[in-house]
Amino acid sequence: MLKIKNLHASVEDKEILKGINLEINAGEVHAIMGPNGSGKSTLANVVAGKEEYEQTSGEIIFENQEISELEADERAHKGLFLSFQYPVEIPGVSVTNFMKTAINENRKAQGLEDMPAKDMLKKIREKSELLDMDRKFLSRSLNEGFSGGEKKRNEIFQMAMLEPKLAILDETDSGLDIDALRIVSNGVNKLRTKDNAVLVITHYQRLLDYIVPDYVHVLLEGKIVKSGGKELAYKLEEHGYDWIKEEMKAV
Ligand SMILES: Nc1ncnc2c1ncn2[C@@H]1O[C@H](COP(=O)(O)OP(=O)(O)OP(=O)(O)O)[C@@H](O)[C@H]1O
């Protein structure tokens, strides 16, 4: 589904990503971990095609198409969504109405008719129940002031509604209390189907206890230096990142 080959990228002319290789197939969940400033968000933003992030060399192939030249919106319409793909603080627009517009615009870009209102309501009901969002939450205006945890829940709600082929979630667990973490993780788990994949970026292994990734990758100074299963996340939690640096020095 996604193949990243020798990707280099810069922010404000500073090289941040220094040769990333990564392959994600349908049905898989991948997690990226790494210390502050290692380039995790840069990777997410470059893959999503955000303007400030410049891909200087390498390839990003999504669904067998090189997408480096595509704008963020075009990538999204192909099914590659980054959390908070859309602006989230639009005055006077409710959580639900925003979602209706986003879904229909996405369908329009794919040459599809608007989703029938009945189907839209059913979908909103189903996905909001999954994330334990009540009517009051859904009717709140987007600029009303959401807490960090509520923003995260809304972010996953957007993803659950849009059902992207590849959902990229940055800092998914930040600001969540224990109950919200469980609820949001449940939502993330439902994003993975046999046809859809998920890439999560996280600092903590606790999220991975709930979503159980197939692969964990460690990003250090702009490079993926180690990949493994969930046990890698436990080792990082216990020992930090220094042992990997030592291992690299020894090679
Ligand atoms: N918009 C920007 N302008 C200038 N420098 C940036 C910008 N975004 C990121 N950087 C720089 O790129 C480097 C990597 O940042 P990035 O946000 O990708 O790291 P991260 O691994 O996601 O960190 P964190 O865990 O702290 O979120 C940092 O040195 C950061 O200062």
C-alpha cells in the first residue's frame, strides 16, 4: 500500500529525514517511536504532503503511484489521511456538520454522489457510539474550545468516518486519560481492516498494549534504525534509546 524508498526531507532548509525506507501493507498496523526531535512528525507530514515539509529526494509510492508531486488534499482523496488533515477550529460549524461536508467533498473528488442523508446519519451514529461521543459533543461548534483529550477523540472520529486506506495518527495518546485511551484505542483498532492500514506515532508503549502493532520502528536522528515487534516498545519503555545508540556505535 505504502512504500517509502530512501526518503530525505527538510524543514526550513534543514535536513530532518535522512534516508527513510518503510513498507506498509493492507491490514497492518505500524508504530513509530523515537525521542523528541527525531523526525517522527516530519515523516508523517511529508508523507501526507504538508506544504512546509520538503521532500528533497527518494520516493513515496502509495497504491502503486508515486505521490511526491501530489498536494495534501489530492493524497487525502486517494485515501491517505493524516490526523487533523482538516482545520479543526471552524467557528459555528458543529462536529457533525463538518464531517458531513468533509465526507461529501471527499466523495465528490472521487466522482461519487453525496452520501444519502439516511446513510450518513447511520454512520455518524455508529462511529460516535464507538468513540463514546454523545449528542451534545456532536453538536458542539468546532471553535468552542475542546480539551486535549476531546480533540483527540474528534480526530479519531474524523478518521473513523472517512475510513482511509492509510490512517496516519500523530501523537495519538497525548492528553488522554486512562478511560479515553481505551476508547480512542478501540477506535484506532477499528481503522484496521483487511484493506486498510494504520501508522501511529507514539512516545509510549501503553498505547501499543491496546492497539497491538504488527511492527514497531525506531526513528533516531532522521533514520529508522531498528524495527521489530511489540517487544521492542517494551524494551524502549524500560531502557530508553541509549542502548540502540550504543548498538549502532558498535557496528
Ligand atoms: N515547522 C518547523 N519549522 C522549523 N523546524 C521544524 C519544524 N517542524 C519540525 N522542525 C524541526 O525538525 C526536527 C524534527 O521535528 P519533529 O517534530 O519531526 O520531531 P518529533 O520526533 O516529532 O518530535 P516530538 O517527539 O518532540 O514531537 C526538530 O529539530 C524540529 O525543531
